[in-house]
Amino acid sequence: MSGASETDTQTNSISIDIQDFKKKIQSTKDKYEGVWSNENYTFGIKKTSEKEYTGFIIEAKSNAWKPKDIKFKLFSNDEFEYALLDRTLQNGTYQLYDEGILFLSGVNVSLVKQTPKTKVPAKQVKEKLLELEGFYCKRISSKTSIIKFPSFEYHHLKTIDSLIENNKPLLEESENLIIDLRGNPGGTTDAYQKLLPYISGKTIRHLGAEHLATQTYIDNLEAYKKTLAKDISTEGIDNQIKKLKENLGKFVNFNASAKPEIISLAAKSPKNIIVLCDKGTGSSAEYFLIIAKQSKKVKVFGSPSYGALDYGNAYMIDFGCKDYQLLMPTYRALRLPDYPIDNIGIQPDMYIDKSVKDWVSFAVEYLED
């Protein structure tokens, strides 16, 4: 491409005509130059020197970023520099895959090339994205399989449901199962409901929580309801909204009866299960640990979890300051103050110390010994 762009180091933006850039890169042979995107951004990547590419914003969901803002730089030694939301810089290494995917490993960001368009089938691209994002289920020996969930966040719900649904035969036929929750920051308990029939006993005793009834929480539930498919019942959410409206400013317990949840168990399921957790396992992923520990066939291996479960179900709140994000919890656990978890974490059944480098191999050896 001709006409190299110049960067303004003071404003951290690139001097470029975006429409002209889009036209010119349609025929580029350069493997990095082009238009790339993920769920949050559309980027342009431009070669700005012999040893450097600049990734700039074309479109962004966040108001914190404007077109032409520089988001990252790729260097010839396979390293990158990436600006986080607060503009602090994160470094790491990057890799380009045949599927037209650029993966920035230090920040776990995947970009798919849009122009020039990759010739790889969309299904193959999607499978590679899931693998890079850490969502997978596979057999690792004749007796043992592993399923990995790097996150339980709302925007991963379809991915998680599909992962479980598509691997039912594997979950049913495996003698042993490893559930890897290392680094899972949590999200929503809805994420793992389809997995419970394979790991639980006949019932689950929930410890309970009470929600603070606020208009902000009601508004967020209303917004979430609109994201659900038309064939999904909203009766439960509607009842919650009604109860919150009737008790504004008060704490509300949606499950006052505290009866154990009866689980419809899978006809076939693994006999022995290990859940891997570490300091990065938090929030709803920690609640999964509490549920898992109630099953006779489950053991939790690893290190104490993050410790963020006393107050939860946090929502992003717009409080009028575009440069900052505020997460506010909507409930507090009824087990307080007798059984605190915040800043303590959930203790594993077996602690894995630093001398063990491969936790998965350690778990397999334990299961199959």
C-alpha cells in the first residue's frame, strides 16, 4: 500500500482517511493489513514502518474509544502492545492463524479478518475462535475427558450451551471428567445449569441470598428479559420484578422456602469428577464449586478460589463518568456472617502446590490410578 500513515503520539491517534483505507486494502497481499473485528470493535491494521503495524479503531461499542484512536501495535518480533480501557498498556505475543484469526495472547483478544475476507468456511473459523477463547470439550485418555469453561459471562451463554449439547455423548460415555474452571471470573449461574445433571446428586441445597430492591436492578432485569429468545418463558423474571417493585428500598428473598433443588439426573454420567480451580476462579464460578462439593462423586483440586461470593450478581452501572466503569452487586448471601468467602476463597479438597506444573496430568493420574 502507498501513502504511509503517521501517528500522533500526543493524542495517540492515527492520521488516516478511513474510507480511503478500506478501499485500498481490498486488494492488499499483506497478511496483517486489513479490516479486523471482534464483538466489541472493528479495527483497521496498517503497516506504519518496516517493523511495526498499527491497529486503530474504526468502530467501537465503548464510548471510551473513537475512530482513529490507536488500540494496539504489532511488532516484527511477534510481540504486541495493547491499550486497555483505561489506556494502560499490556504486552504479550501474537499469532496469526490460517482461519484469518489474529490472537493476542497476553490480553486474550481474538480478531477475525473481514477485508480481505478469509476463504476458510465460517464454521471452521468459529471452531478455532472457541478453541482460542478456551471453550472446549475433548477426550484426553480412554477413560477421561475434559471440559473447559474460561468464563460464565452472559455473552458466552450460547457458546456454553452448545458446547455441552454437542458433547453429550462424550459426557455420557466418559468414566472420568475434569471440569477446568481456572481463571473463570464467573458471570451467571445460568451458564452451567445444563451441566448439573452430569455432576450432581439428586438434590442441591442452595445457601440463599437476598436482593436489594432498587429501580436500577429492576431496569437491568427488564433489559435482560428483552435479550431472551421468544420461546423462553419470562415468568420467573416477571415474578421477581413484581416482588422488587412491591419492596423498593428493602431486601427481598426470592426463595424464602429454602427447599433443596431436585435435579433431573442424566441417564448416564461420569463416575468420578475433578473440578480444577485457582485464584482466578470467582463469583458464579465459585458458586459452582459450592454446588459441586455437595456431590459424592466430585472433588475440587487446585488452590483457594478468588473469594467474591458474599455480594454478587453485579451489574455495570452508568454513573455519568465515561472514563470509569462501576460494577454494583445486587445481592448479599444469607450465610453471612457465619460463613464468609470474600477475600478468603473456597478451599479445594486437594491443594495443588507450585511444584505441580501440569494440573490436568495430575488430575488424570489421580483419577486413573
